[in-house]
Amino acid sequence: MRLLYHLTVPPSPLSACDAVVQEVHALRTHFGGDLVHLYPGRVPGTRFPRRWWGLQRLPLLLRADRRVTCHHLYNPDPYPFAVLRLLRRPIIYTAAAGVRRANPATIRALARHIHRLVVATEDERAFLATWDVTNVAVVRPGIEVGRFSYTPLPPETPPTLLMASAPWTLAQFESKGVTALLALAQEMPDLHLVFLWRGVQADEMQRRVRAAGLEARVEVLDRQVDVNAVLARVYAAVVLAEGDALVKAYPHSLLESLAAGRPVLVSAVIPMAQDVVRQESGLVVETLDVAHLRSAVTQLFADYARYQQNALATRAEAWSQARVMVEYGQLYACC
């Protein structure tokens, strides 16, 4: 079995900090295979039409197509890139962020040219069936759960939130809630924030922290870190988004937080929010409005012991990376 993995994000100095890149790295380590970036350029923000991404690598892709067993493409949402029509080997397409905001015609156009569309939940599979899209598989994301463990918070730890879904572009400072979190910290003088960054827009982030006067309470870690050690000194992890195509349906940073016994704050548009509501392992944020965000954070800290115990009680093994390898192996075997 020979595989070619496709990513639609540019390579970056700290790309290994990205959850999708981490998952593809785990798959390549387990199954082997090569990697190609379909994104046209090395920095985010291209004006090259999305539909034609990958055509700049067409000679390489056509050569690879003659050798591989199947292609495996990761993209936030289901989108019919033109290059997919030129490949003859089976294509597995993982819609890492979700499908509910996609256009039905767009999804049907994609489904005609791929072997399987992979989503994170059974609800999404049922939703796609209402559009007569049935070549769908469910693979819930996974993490290396053995790397994470519960550590009691050190005494006198100030209320601190961890945000690890860093923006790729300037626009995502707004749409991923970074601006809202900084504004919240200005309103809540006891609140501390830790941001895990990935080598993109780092100077802009530091500029915004200084402009907000938050240097003493906001830490930006623009390097690879031991995430378990960082979680040991924060109360909770947070992932915010205006739309469900901005982040993974099950962000790794939130799964890691639960595996370390830390509750989470998550936007309602992210599919994982349903699990958080059911488990009461954190709070769901309906909008990126600062007042609404402040209400959720205040509630989290006011009843922190309960949310923390519920987070600790979640079954981390359900998010095992080993399970992900088995389920994708079954899909590859059917190519």
C-alpha cells in the first residue's frame, strides 16, 4: 500500500504545532507515504483562486497518481478542487472542520470524484445522507492520550486560560476570537492568558498584546512546547470560532485539555460543543461577543470544581490515536 497525503495549508516554521499536520504526521509514521502541499505559496493569504489549488503541482501529482494506492486529502471543509478530477487513484477526503455550512451542490460535486468523505460524527454522516451523499465514513479524531495526565493546579495560580488555535491570517484574529480574548483580559484584571503560536503572525500578536497593555498577563509561546506541562498551570483551554470551517471539529487542544483533567470553553459552531454539553466538561460560547464570553468565563470559574471533575471523568481512551490508525487502515484497505 502506497499513500500520498495532501494538505491545503502552507508549510510553516512550526507547522508541527497544527492539529491536522500532527494527525497526518501520525498517519505517515504508521502507514508510510509522502506528503504534498496543495496550497499555492509558502505564506497564508494567497489570492490564487481556491478552485485551482494544486494545479501548480500537477506534473508531480500525475506522476504520483501512477504509483500510489490511494490519495488522502485533508481540508477544513468539503470542497471540489479541480485537481481531484485529474487523479485516477481512489481519494479519501477528510473534512476536518465540518460539513454543515457547505453548499449541497458543492458537496455532491466533490462526492462524485472521491472514494470516501470522512467526517468526525455520526450526526454529520446523517446530515449528508439528507443530501444523498452516502460515500461517507466517520473517524473521530485522536491524540496520544498517554502524553497527558492530570496535575493539581499549583497554589495561588491566577485564573488562566490556554488558547492553542492560532490564526493563520490577520482576519482570523477576529474570527478565531483572539481579539475578543484580549478585550476580555482588559475587562477582567485577574485573568491571565497563554497563547500557543505556530510561527505565523507572531510579531502581529506581540504588537496587539503590547497595544492592549497586557504584557504582564498574556504569554505567547511561539515555539514547540510540552503541552501537558502548560496545561498543568492553566485552569482550562479555549477554542473560539465564528464558523465551523475555521478549526477542526474536535480541536486537539481541547481533547488534550480533557485528557489532562482541564475543562474547556468552546464555540457552539464547533461540533465538539455537543460533547461538552452532554458531559458538562466545560461551557459552550454562543458568540464572540465579549460580554457573552465574560459571562461564560465567570460561570466556569464560579463552578470550577464541578467542571474540572467532569473533565477528569471523560474517557480519554475514546480519543486514542491508536483507534484512528485502525479506522483509517480499514479505509485504506478498501481503496
